[in-house]
Amino acid sequence: MELKWVILIAAVLMYTLVIAFQDKKVWFTTFTAVFCIVLGIIFPGVIFSSGSGETSRIFALTNAFSSLINWNVLMIYVGAMTIAALFLYSKVPAKIADWLVKISPSTGVAIVLILAMTGIISIFVENVATVLVMAPIALSLCKKLKMNPTMFMVGLAVMSNLEGTATLVGDPPSMIFAAAANYNFNDFFIHNGKLSIFFVVQTGLLAGCIFFYFVFAKFKEKINIEGEDIVSSFPAVLMLAMIFGLALLSFISPSLAKVIPESVMNFSSGLFVVILAAIGVLWYAFNQKKSGEEIWKLIKELDWETIFFLMGIFVVVGAISGAGLLRDFASFLVNVCGGSKLLGFVIILAVSILISGFVDNVPYIMVMLPVAQQMASGFGTGGELYMFALLVGSCLGGNLTPFGASANVVAMGIVKNEGYPMSFGKWLKLGGTFTLITTAAAAFVLWFIWS
């Protein structure tokens, strides 16, 4: 049996176990990554090889940690999570939501604005954290209106998922895409003189807001809600510094590359975000007078599971690619499409929506990004069209089912605790409709700009 089929069987088994046992996914990805590295050591040059032709057994081991694992992405994720946690602690998002309620002409409009704000916050803050910080506001409004909170909570979840892919720091899939496509922070807005993925996603946000306006239009009265005091504006300053700093780094990186070694430049964005996060933790400790136990609690509650999950996935996908499996799959898809660029676009979009409705989109994105790039090459077109379709389908597809994204699971748990258990059918009616409308809008704009 060829070694690539052994890699394929191991990867399929890993994905199956990850789907079946979500709480153990780190163990499965770590074991499979180690298995792939061992195979690379036993059969040097067959799976892992460098551009210079390096195929030694030592290279198979060191390559996993030096090349396959993207440390810059991981540093950005850890730093952004830390800053986001402090941002939520500051109560600034809740204060903004209170203000939106006050300025709205009706409660229905206020709900739509809160949902839009949820999406905007989720551009920079992890989805589950966004839902948790907005949930008390939603529940308070629903109690005053004597309204079933189910639709509002579903709205919080799907709007947070929608915007996760809009910027480099929004969600792991965006960071993975940036690493694969060599995108910087600004490329998410404008790339090669064209509107990029940020504006494609905002089309979905606009369509989602219109959809929810009709859902909540019946609530015409205006009510007041008790606001919360801001703890401090410093975390908001850190958040803005991260956003503008990453944008500035995108501009000056080519100039810095002339005087700073490439090995350092490859980690510049990650180091910048981690330094900001460290400043935030120091502020939390000394300015807010937090104990060592409270600081440890803040750090411990970051999403470390995803970090270790990503490390394993980076290695496994590197093995899959090195064995030639992605190239074979891309050729197969090009043949299935019969040379039709539009059919390839629709297939990637539809498959991504369906799979992401049931499967974690991080491993799916990592496997399919190289496939999308190679498919685009087979059709003689730029990679953005298919890679963006992959991002839109996989991130918006998570809204399809109540377990398609972690934010959905959290929202279901909240409404269940409030005495409104949610069935699969109830979710599908609202979340499924939202998914179809927002994906169709984003896909239309994507095709118009990038085809």
C-alpha cells in the first residue's frame, strides 16, 4: 500500500473521531500528528521534504515545528483572545448596547441594532464570548416584553458566526486563510485593487439585518433598560491599538523586511499582538488590583483547546499535502466540474455549507484551502474566488444547525436554562433561513467582484 493511502486512512479516522467525540478532539489530532511525523522519520522524503531537497529523518521531525505549525497565527490568536477577554470585562460592549436601545425608535429596531452590533463585535472578539456578553441584554429586553427569547438568542449566535471571517483576527479560519494565501491585515479589506472578503461578508450582514428586521418588526413600542457602568476604557484602547497596529504593520512590512531578518518578520504580527496582550494582563493585575488566582483564571479560561487542536491539524494537513493527496483531490474536482468555473464555485460553496453545519470548520478549512487554490489553477483563474467561497460557505454554514458552531450550542444552553428548550426543527427554521439568505447575498457579491 502506498504511504499516501496510509496518511489518508489516518486522517479520515481522525476526522471521524473528532466529529464523534468533540470533547477529545485534541487527543485525536495530537496522536495523528505524531503518527505522521513518525512515518516521515521512517520514510524520509516521502511525506516531508523541503524546497532545497532536504529529506533527512531529522528534517521530518524539525519541519513539523519550524514550518508546518504556523506560530505567527497561534500568537495572534492567543493575544487577540486575551485582549478580547479584557474588552468584555471592561463592560464597554454592554454600554454600547444600552446606548443603541436608548436611541432606537422602537424595540424591534433596537433588537436589530443589537444583533448588528453583535456581528461587529465578533469581527474582533471570539464568537462564544460575544454571545455571552450580549445575552444578558437580550434576556432583559425579552423579559420586559414578555417575549420568548429563542429568536433573539439564535440571532446573537448566527450574527456572531457571520462576522468571524471578516478580518484577520476574527476567527481561526481567517488566520489559517491568511497564512495559506499570504494575506496581511489590510488584504482582508482591499486586495489587488478589489474589494476583499471583509466587504463580501458585510453584504451578508446587511442581508441578515433586513431578515431580522422583518422577524422583529412587530415589536413597535419603546422601552428603557438599565445600563451598566464601564469598568475602564483601557481594554478598548488595547483593542483599537491591535486593529490599527496590524493595519500599520501590513503597510510597513515590505519596508521593514529590508532591514529586519525574514525569520523575525514572519512573526511580527504575532509578537505585536502578544505584547499588547501582556500589557493588558499587567494592567489587569496592577491597575485593577487582581490577585494571582484571578489572573490565572483569566489566562486559563482562554480557548487553549483550539490552540493545541490547531497545532495538530497544521501537522496532519502538512502530511496530507506532502503526500500529494490534495493535488489528487483538486484534479478530481476539476474533472467533476467539467471545466465550468461557475459549477466549481457552487460546489465549493454548497459542500462547505453542508459540512460546516455538522463539522468543525477549522480542520475542514485547513484541508480544503490548498484544494481550492489548486482548483483555481486548474481553471486558470485567481485563487481568491474559490478560497473566499470556501471561507463564506464554511463560516456561514455553521449557522445551519444548532451544533454547527460553539456559539450555537451556548445560545441553546442559555434559552434552555430560561425554560425554552430548542428543537432541531426550530433552529433550522430560523438559522437555516438566515444561512441561505446571507450566503446567497455574499456569494452573489463575491462572484461579481472576483469571477
